[in-house]
Amino acid sequence: MLRIKRVGDILGKQVYTSEGDFFGQVEEVNVTENKVDGWRIRIGSGFMSMLGGARGVIIPHQFVRAIGDVVIVNKASLPVSEPGMTAEAVMSEDASPDVVDLV
């Protein structure tokens, strides 16, 4: 079992979704009242189009499933650029993830 003693040890780790897709890299941690509140993730190119061209997002800590050699986040928690849509709905379209059109 991997034990992380400092939050700074997680910075730079790769982030994957619960489905195994590369999502990005941990850029910063948000701490409130000595507790981890969220993680700022620099998004990889595969998810940029799905998120409206955003270069980063903040994922609340409650949606992080595991932290070890990599960080795993719940795919259903990922924001999308259109209200009411989930990441699964966008990713399940016939287009490949790199060519997703949200219009």
C-alpha cells in the first residue's frame, strides 16, 4: 500500500477517469480548514474539446476515487460544456473522443 505523507507528493501525478481514460495531470491542491477541498487538474488534449476548450478544471475531493501512483476520478463527475449533459453522454456518441462536437 502506498502511503502519501504530504499533499505536495501528489502534484504532477497523472489523472485517469474511472473508465481508464487519461484525463490530465494534478496541478494544484485546494485546502480549506486543513482538509483537501479539491484538485486543480490540467486537462489532456483528449478531453479539451469535451470541456469547451478549457485547459483545466477543479475536481472536488469527493469525486476522487483513488490516489496512488496515479489519481483516479469518477468519470460521471466531470463537467461538460453543455448544461444537463454528462461526460458519459458525450463520450458515448458515435464520434471518437478526439472529434466530439457539442453543438
